[in-house]
Amino acid sequence: MVLRFIEGIGDKTISMMSSFYEALRFTSLCLLHMIQPSSYNPAMRMVLTKQIYFTTVQIIPLFMTMAILFGSVIIGVVIALATQYNLQDEIGSIIITFVIDEFSPFFTALLISLRSGAAVNTEIAVMNVNKELNTLEKYKIDLIDYLFLPRIISGMISAVSLSILFAVIMLSSGYIFTLFYMNMDFHTYKYILISAIEFKDLVVLLIKSMAFGFVTMLIPIYSGLKTTSAYTAIPVSVLNGMVKLFIALFFIEVLSLLLQSL
């Protein structure tokens, strides 16, 4: 009985280590192809352009609406709390840190994950079940260059660009609350934000958004590749992929907070 228990633990440990090694190997291959100029052939660039349009451009109307709503409400709450605890002098730095360093990249990553991450996972899983990936390989088409890399790069570009757009709109719409709540003119509000923003805030926004965009596409792609050859396995693959993706997003967020606190 004890021997079986020990064997079970050993089998699970070996399986976990094997899965981790395969995921790390796939990530390394994608990163290697990303820095190779030969990967950016005309076919890849065409797919990349379409992916950027689907991931970034089509979502802009909804994205701008949510940014305006969240901006006026959340910044209003932040200002109200800062005023309540006599932190009026720190309002600028609080808003910049909250919006640029934390909320904008994380919320953008969540939105891209729900809209595009699940779609990419389903797409790769269906292609895997239908043996379309095997067909492409028989025609000597590099799956990483043609299928995976455009989606990963589009995810990174989308996360960075939409995070910047979200931050700008959110900060701009936040003025609406300051106008009515604190009777603050626009020039004063602008001066408070400009004087509070630092170069490190932009660096954090850029690096965090790129990391979020990378995993937002990488994990769904890898999850789709691991789908078994049955249509009933596709929903399970998408569910597992989204769970792993959200865990990765929270891990990056926590790691970012720890590094910034050092």
C-alpha cells in the first residue's frame, strides 16, 4: 500500500517535470524563431497583419468605452479615498502608479485573454483534431513561423498598444470626476499627472504588457497543441488553457509587484 502511494507520487512528479520541460522547450523554440530574420517571410507577415487587425483594431470601440467608464469611476474612487485620508499631495503619484503600472496592463491582458486567447486556443485545437497541422507539416510549412509566431507577436503588440491607449483614455476621463468633485481645472490636473509620472512607470508598462501579451497567446497555442484527437476534448483544452493562462497572468502581476518593491 505504501509502495503504491510512493509510486503514485513518483509518477505524478515525473509527469509534471516532463510537462514542464515540454512547455519550456516550446517557449524556447518560439523565442528563438522570434529573433530569426528568416522567420519573417511574406506569408508570416501577411498572417501577422491579419492577426493584429483581429486582436487590436476590432476591439478598439469596446475597449475605448470600457476605458472611459473605468477611468471616470475608478480614478474618482482613488481621489475620494486620497482626499478622505488627507493624501491630496500624493494624488498624482497614486493615480499614475495605479493606472499605468498596474490596472491598464492587467485589465488589457484579461480582455485580450477572454476575447482572443480562447479563440486562438479553440482554433489550434480544431486544427489539431482535424489533422490540419499534420497536413501543413507534410507540405514542409513551419508551424511556428506560419501559425504560432504571428499570433504571439500580435498578442504582444496588442497588449502594449492597448495598454497605452487604455491608460491615456483612463487618465483623460478621470478629469471628469476631478472637475465635479474637486472643481479642478484641466491645466492643474494635467500638471499633477505630468509631475508625478516617471520613466520607470513607462518601463514597467512596456515590459509588463509585453510579458502579458506573450503568455496570452503562447499558453492557448500550447494548450491547443495538446488536445487529443477527439472533438469532445476541445472544450476541455480551452478550459485548461484559460485556467493556466489566468494563473500565469496573476503570477506575472505578483512577480512585478515584488520586483517593484525591492
